[in-house]
Amino acid sequence: MRILVIGSSFTLVLSLTALAQERPEDVVKSAIAAAGGEDVLAKYPAGRVVGKGTMSFAGSETSYTFEQMYQVPGRCRTVVRCEVKGQKWELVQIVNDAAAKQTINGRPIPLSDTAMKELQMAAILNDIGQLTPLASDRKFSIKSLKQEKAADTTALLVQVKGYPEIRLNFDRKSKHLVRCAYKGVDPDSSKEVELETSFDEFKSVSGLTRPTRSTVMRDGKKVIEMQVEKFTPLEKFDQKAFSLDE
């Protein structure tokens, strides 16, 4: 029995040492491989996503549909459609590098500094979802993040100058990015909030593996659920889709 205990302890020490030596770049490299590999991700830097979900809006849970077009780095166009109290709403958000625009039912909506920052942050998070920018784009600084409790994920801290720190969690078994969190500012209350998005139900299309379900939490409360119905990887997108002049 004593030999078995010593052997088990020795194995545990080796396992903990291996985890401690896991470098941030190796975590990202494994995630890239799990997503289809660097070549596939490089081939498809753009895409179109269509889906539906529910969100907390005007004090109640509201169903919505969405369509997103993106091209890494820094470009995305999101259209959200819903109906509230019999009134139809169409929200369009366009981010093109540092510039952004937002309309509701075709009417331009002025963006506060906070709202502009959040839209730019959305584009940064979309780049992170592509994974390869974490390894190649120098605007991203990554390092290991210690977790208070043992977990089935590996945590990294991502820093982009001028933006909140972003905490990422990668599943130790699948290597997929399964959680993203940061402290943002609520445009309505101007108060700092904890924003956390979890990803699951990973599926492969054209060799590219992406999550098809996500949940957004604000200060621990669910505010958005999203289900992807169709994902089309693309080699490039018509840049007119990201024009701010329309």
C-alpha cells in the first residue's frame, strides 16, 4: 500500500508540473489545431452566421433573429431583428477597424464613447474567436492566468492597449475556447459590469470547427442566448458590407 501511495503522489506531482509548464502560446496553438488548424483558419478569415435566440429587452425575454458577416481582422456587420409590444425592431451594427455605426429601423443612432468602445470590443472578441490573431497579431498580449480553484479549463489573460483585460478559458480535453469574460461598462447605467460569454455545441463546417451555441451573462444574470442555425465560412467578404457610408 505504501508503494501505491508513493506512486500515486509521484504521478500527481508530474501532472501538476506539466500543467504549470503549459505556455500561453501552446494553449493557443492547441486551440487552433482543435478549430481545424492554421491552414484552414487562414483560408477562411471571413464568414456569415445566421441564427436565433432570446434576450432580456424592455424588462422581458424577447425572441430575436440575427445575421452576422465578418472578416478578420476588425470588420463585422450584425443585424438583429425582433418584435417588442407589436413593434418591429431592426438593429444594425457595423464595425470597420476603429470606426463604427449603429442604426435602428434604418435611422442612425449617435454612439457615445462607451457605446463606441463596446462595438470596437465586439470586433476584438470576434478576432479572438478566430484564434490565429492571438498568435500572430502583436496588438494581443497573452499570459497565463492563475485560477483560484482547480478547473477543467486552462485560463489565459489577453490584453489589448486601451481596452479591458479579457479572460479566456480553454477546455483541457477538447482544447476549444469555451469562455470569455471582461469588465465592461453598461451604456444605460454607465456602471461597470462583468460580461461573460460561454460557448458550446461545437460543430465542423468545411473543416472549420466553431461553437453553435452561446450564452451571455451580465453580473451573473443571463441576458442573451444565441443558437447558430447556419454558418458559412468564406475566403473573403464584399467590403461594401462593412461600409459606413450607406
